[in-house]
Amino acid sequence: MTAPPAAGVSDSHRIRESLTRPEAFAELFDEYAAMLYRYISKRVGPEAAEDLVGETFLIAFARRAQFDHGYGDARPWLFGIATKLLSRHHRTEAARYRAIQRAPHEVAVPSPADLVADQVSAEAVRPALARALSKLPRRDRDVLLLIAWGDLSYEEVARSLGIPIGTVRSRMHRARRTLRSMLEPDVRKEAQPWTI
Amino acid sequence: MDDLKLLRELGHTLEHEPPASLVRQRRRLLDAAAGKSGKSRGAWLKRRAGLWAVAAALGTAVVTAVVTVVPTLMFSGGSTSVSAPLGGDRPEKAPGALNVLLVGTDPGAGTQKPSPAESITLVHLPENREKPLLISVPLDLHVSQPECRSGSGAVSPPRTGMINAAFTAGGLPCLWRAVESITRVRIDHALELDYSAFRGVVDALGGVDITLPRAIDAPQVKLVLPAGEHRMNGEQALGYIRLRQEGGGSDAERVKRQQVLIRSLVARAKERILRPAQLTALVEGIREHVKTDSFDALVEVATSLADLEPKNIVSITLPWEPHPSEPGALIPSIKQMDELLAPLRGGRPASPLPTITITRKPQATTTITVRPEAPR
């Protein structure tokens, strides 16, 4: 599911160049700011997202000398920094999931391309999903959302968070078990008519 | 349904598109890179080139406009259902230049009627037509809007609020008037187009040829295709330019895809131009999705833009600063805007600055964005 990094100049090359020519780091911003904004906005909403994207890049810039050049792709590194910063906003994030549980439809930002049927089934389970997300321990939620919303692979999540891949697997397993346990009654009751 | 798939869909509905104001964070990074502390705004104009890069990366507005405008206007003719704003004191015209307001909408995107603008762009063609200037107007700009008569004849009273509210309340004529009043630049013509116009163009041309470097599996935009050569229909092509996850998920990638698509589309349009039956079908297919006061003037915009190398098109965002009391809202940055727009204005330069009324408690009742949590 994870798309490979864009062809052309590798991130590793850009970061190395920025050591002598700091403004080259802006290329990394142009490439990934939009992607990070989308991910962060999903978790804490648009107000906090803008500043968090900026902080992520400022921290990345300050630590650019420590980038592991064994990997060409900077996305896991940036997501890792963003994840740490997001942990300071856990109250905002929790409030967001609570809001979905209270008023599942008002919070919806309609997405242009969703099929009608998808919308219906997804809407029916919104509160259950939000409930599962608020119940999950932060470390499990980080892994789950980096994969589902950040489109990272298991290996990339491991690199991102600096944990062994086995730990990513076990956290993901736990998180999905919680997710399914919250979904089950809903799926049986609500989503059945649209499932073929 | 799969639990992860459901979670991804929830993610899609919670996601927000990067706002134009994200450029401020890039500036923060550049300031840090230059060893500066704090925020400096003075060098705004000098950083125009950098801003252009961000506009290209974040604002698909321009590309979308060109995608639709170019093939549409290669065949002039169509309905002229919009009239220029009447009455009031309009800014004076700068001789020789042509200023056109482009508004993009995506009626399929939401339930709000009329659908809000997805992009507002002021296109300035100088007298020699050599270096067009594309000025993106941030959608969350908080401005005072003059009284205005909409297309249907209803009069909206003067008020203060998001610029997009001028559009949702009074359509193109009211937005036209609002943008003139903020920028004090005379706008000669306006064009409103929706994404469906693009679909109509592609279908009328019998599809567009695209080579996919790898398979696409994106049922959320109705696009599931193997790698290789394809002739996409309108629906597929629309999905292809809307697609976000492909190619690392960056908007820069989306812009690249759009550019490839434009080239292919323009090539196809040139092939097809000689067949009268298809031409008629094309004009008919587009007509309902495009509103303008003058197709002739827009042919000129389209050809001017299409003939130029992208590097000769300067694209910037209207200078803005954070609203002093309204979190998330922006207000025009008068001094920088005056510096930037002075060459575009006609007549005597001595007229007073426009009044931007800032109320502590804005009266606007139209809610544009739904904010799930209380502002910080």
C-alpha cells in the first residue's frame, strides 16, 4: 500500500547537501509538507497541524546531521519526529475522537471522491472507530495510525519510532484486536446490507 | 468490511488539504536555515521565487484552472451568463493589461449549496503579455465586502467575513466586486469553472492517453488500472488528478501528474479540432460547467498561459497576516499588498488605502469550516 518515494534526487542526497547549503532543506519541505499536514490534520485537526508541520521541519533541520544515510527516504524520519510532537497534543486528539462519538456527522469533512455506499458504511462505524482510537494506549495508536493514515510499512514504522519490527507487529496486532472488538456489533448490525 | 479499510476511510473524512498559509512554515524553516531568529516579513517580495515553488507544490488551483481553461477555450464560443459588477466605484483600469478572476469549484465535494470556491486566482496579463502573474487569494481571508447585487438580482448588504462567503452568498459577481475592493485592481473578466468541466472535456475528446508507470488501485476515486498505456475517460482522468496517495502522496507529484495530463489533453484537442460534430459536442459538454462574462477574453488568457514556459509564469499568494483576534483567519497585509499590486493599478496612485474593518466579534453567520474542537 505504501507508495515508493518519488524518483529523482534522493532525500539522503538533499539532506547531505543541506549540511553545506542549508536552504537546500526547503526542497524537503516542498516534497513532504503537504503529506505531513494531511496526516497531522487527521489526528489533531487543521488548527494545530500547521504549526506542527513547521516544528517537525525545524527539528529535522536541527538534527539533519544525524540522519541515517543508510536509507534514502526521509519520510519515516519525518513521521517519527511528527509522532513525538503529536504526543504533546494528546488532549486535542482525544477531544477530536470524542467529538466524533458525540456527533458523528457534523465533524465530517466530505471527501470528494467517496462512493455513496462507502460513505454510508463508513459513517455507520465512525463512532465505533473513534471509540477504539480513544481506548488504545498511545504507543499502539501511533503504530496503527502510521500504517493506516500515514501509509508507512511495518519496517518504516519500526525505523520511524526506533523500535524493533517485532514490536511493531505486536502493537499492530493488539490495536487491530481492539479495533475489531469495537466494530463487531456495528458491523453485524449496520454495515451488513452494503457488504457483498 | 476490513477494519483497516474502514479506519482509512475515517482518516479521509478527517483529513484537511494544506492551506496556502502553510507557506509561513516554510519561511520559518528558511529563517532557521539562514541563522535568523524570530520571524521576519520584510523580505517577502525577495522570496517570491521560493513562494512560487510552494504555490506549485500546494496550490493545484493554477494547474486545475489551466487544465480546464486551455482545452475549453481552444474552442471559443459558449454561454455568457455572468455580467460585470454594476455600479459602485470600481478601480480604474491600467491601460493594456488584462486581469481575469478564475474561480474553481468542486460541486461533487460537499453538501453545501452553493458550493464554496476551492480556489480563487487573479490572473494578470501585462500589456506585453510576456510575464503573467498568478495571484492566489487565500480562501480564509477575512475582509470587508461591499454591498453587491448577485446574478439573480438579490442584493447582499456590506459585511465583514471570509472572502469565500462573498462567493457563496452572491456568486461570481459578488466575489468579483469583493476582490476588486480588496486589491483595488480592476478586474476585466471572470471565469468560474467546476471540476466536472474537466470530465466533460475529456469525454468530449473521446478520452485522454496516459501511460502509467505502475498500477493504480484507488477505488475511492473509482480508479483501478494496471500499469501501461491507457485511454482514460473523463471520470478516470478526474480521479487521476484528484488522486493523492500515488507517488509518495505529495502534492508535488499530483501537480506533475496534472501537467502530464494537460499535455496529453492539449495534444488530443489539437488532433480533434477539425471535426465539427465533436466540436459541437465539446462546447455543449462544457457549457454548463463554465460561467463567464466573456469567452473571447478568456481565449486570450488561455493561449497566453499555454504558450509560455511554466518558469515564465510568476505565481504568488496575496500577502496576508494572521487575523489579530480570530484564530485561523487571515487578513490582507496592506503594505506588502500595495507594494506588490501598485504596478497593476490604473489611474492616480494617491487614493487612500482600502479600509479593512476588523471587528472583535465578526458578524458573519455563514460557517465555512466546521471546527470539531474549541480554538486554542
